[in-house]
Amino acid sequence: MGQTGLTDLDELIQKVKEEASRSYIIEAINAYQTGAYRAAILCIWTAVAYDIIIKIRQLADREEDENAIDFVNKLSEAIRNAHTESPSKKAFTELQNIERDLLANAQKIGLLTQKVCQDFKLLKEERNLCAHPAFVIRDPYQEIFELHEASPESVRVHLFNAVNNLLRYDAQHIGERLQVTLKAVIRKSSIKNPQRIIETLNWYLQHTTPHQVKKSIDFLIQQILKPDDKDLLKNHKYVAHFLTAFKKTRFHGIYEHKMKTTFPEKAQCLTGKEFNHVFLIIGVDLKSWKFLKLPTKNSICTYLEQIGKKVESQPLYGERKDCNSEVFIEYSFFKAIDIPELRPQLMKIFNKLQTHEKIDIMLDTPHADFTDEVIDMFIYIDDPNEEARLEKIVLHLINNLSTTQIIEILEDGVCRNKFIADSLDLPDFLLGLLEGTIEQLSDNSVRNAWKLAMKRLEEDYQAEEVEDNSFFYAKLRKKLRDCGIKSEEEYEPV
């Protein structure tokens, strides 16, 4: 064996956490180095089986997993029954059954993933072949039968699997495996779509346990409300989306329980600007508000009142540190506007903001309550840069538009505001507006407004240009004509 191989094996020994497990691995390596490969396989399995039982005992001692506690109780009872003065055959059968189901129970408790469990099943199968006089067929045609011989390659594979997938970790680390995985995913991932987050989380939850889920949810709540991980602090909105994604998994019951217990317990310890972090959770799960205790709710309402006064006291065009649109968007304040206790204060804050701040917030949270405000802003806009942003908000709120508001957009905005009529984005905006409100064309007032708007837009072009397919509003004109609306027709009676 080369020097590199010896070094690798020495490093394996140093990785093993449990002293007894380490002694079994040393014995396995000694057997391997002398060519006793069957003996090496036996020692590796003994190390794995022993280590699993030790880790399950540790979890049970901390009362962190019901399955671990149940396993330890059964094992202790089986050991007592097997060590009486006259042990029955059943007592030994119970111990054999425990070893038989050891890997399955370890996976159920969360010590092993499905992949690692499958690797250890192969180890156990080879251990059985090595431990018993099991014959294997070498040449079926000549009926040559020999005892199983373990190969040096299989010994090395089992050694590395045992140490790197189990023996190098303590029980607490394995219990927090999901937590560690989520931290890595949140730090590196750029998934923004909520459905993709749910799919990603479900993938990682395939081989986890209720105990790991509880610890992970506790961890995520802590990192949102009182963050101490700088990397996660940068992605706190993303952390909140991962937290609430649990309610769309098979562990939704645990999520509900934690939101009723851990969330209000942690939230009641917050003060001042720390309440910003509560809005991160409320913003993605409005139901969580009702789980907060009354004193906490009152404190949050008082905090919003203080923000409102601060916004009002600042110069209209001055800098508002810690209470501007960037902060409100970062912490999802206005996602909570549907909560009755919070709506009045949030609307007061909104109404005191600068125009560009209001547009920032409406782009982030295009809520129906903002519809009147955005229509007024759009009609009288005199800033081409803001006009494009307002168009996006109008299209987001298109299902909330009344016939009166559609008419205002067309007659007061498109027909009378030069900034809007000259916008390069106007054709796409009007096409989106028409397609989104097409059912309201049954109202003659709306049809007339479209005729008037189209007539206004055609005024800047020659007649032959209007009928040309390269006309700036050609798609809109065709769509209107498909709906039976032509700018040159007489207005219809209202």
C-alpha cells in the first residue's frame, strides 16, 4: 500500500467522533492492512451499528425525538430480557429484530438519508456474507462454489462511507442537518418564485424527520426576528419565504404549531425598530398576525404611529432615515395592509410619503386600496420617468378598475396629458388595458372613451400613415376594430 493510502486512512481515524467507534475503525484498518478483508468488513459494520445506537441514545436523552425515545426503550427492555438468569429464545429474537431494523429506524429518526441508508444496507449484506459460512457461485457452468471473499476495494468504499456519512458527526449535527442545508441553500440560491421555493423545500424534506423540521422552523423564525447570521440577514425576505413554504409541505401541522408558539414568544421580546422584522413574517403569512399576543399587537400599532409622526415631521423632500419607502419595501410593511388593526396606520403613513415613494410602494405592493391614488397620479403625471412605472401599476390593478376609472385614464390622461400621449410605452400599455378590461366594452361610455382616445392618437399622423401596418398604434387599432370600435365612427348614445 502506498504512502497516500496510509495517509488517507489515518485521516479517517481522526475524523471519528466517538471513542468506541474509533477503536472499531482502527481495528478495521489494521485488518485491512494485513489482508484480512472479511474481518475488516465485520469491524466496519460493528462501528456503524454501535455509532447509530449511541447517537439515537443521545437524541433520546435530550428528549428531542419521540422515535428515538421509543427505540431506546425497546432496546433497553430487550437487553434486560436477554440478560436474565434464564433468558427466553424470544429475548434474543427481539435483539436480532432490533439489529435487522436498525438502518430503517435510523433513517426514520433522521440520522441517515435514503442514499446513506442504502449504502449501509450493502455493507450489512456483505457483513452477513463474511460472518457466516455463505457459499457464493464462482462458475455456475462448472458448479464451483466458494466462500465469499471481500475485496480490498469494497473495504475501502465501506470505510469511507461509514466515516464520512456517519462517524464523523455528532448527534446534534445530524439533528440539525436540515437546518444546515437550508442555510446553505438560502445563502447561495437566487430563487424568487414562491412556487419554486416550495418545490425546492419539498425536495430537501424527502428524507427528514419532524424533529429536524421543528428545529429548522425555530431557527428560521429566530433568524428573521433576531438575526445573528450576517449572510442570512442580507436575504431576510428570502428566509421568510422559506419559512412560510413549510405550510405547503407535509409538515404544515408543525409549521402551524410553531407559528402559534415560537413566533409570538419571540415577537414579544422585540422593541422599537426590531418590529420591522415582524412584518417580514406577516407579509408572507397574514394569518400569523392573529397568533401574536395582544400586548405585542398594541406595541406594533404604537410603533406604526411613531413612524407616521416621524414621516410627517420630516421635510417633504428631505431624507427620512429608517422610515422611507426603501425600508417599508425591504421589510414588507404594506403587505400587511389587509390586517384591519394595521390598515389605518399604514394608509396614514402612505398618504404622507413623497410621490416617488408612493410609486415605489405601489410597484412592490399593487393593492386595491391604492387604485384611486394611482389613477390620479397617472392622469396628472408630468414626469416621463414616473409615467412608465405608473403604467405598470395600473396594469397590475386592472381587475380593480371601474368603468369611470377606465374613462378617466383614456379621456383625462391619454387625450389631455401630453406626457402620456408622447410616451413610447403607451401602445403596449393601452393594448394591455384594452385586453384586461375588454368585458367593460359593453358600456357605451367606455366604447366612446376608446374612440376619443384613438382619435386623439391619430391626430399626429397623416391619414395614409394611420392605415399603414407600421402605424405606431397599429396593434391597438386592429384590436379595437376587432371589438367593433373605430375612431371615425359617430359616438354611441350613453
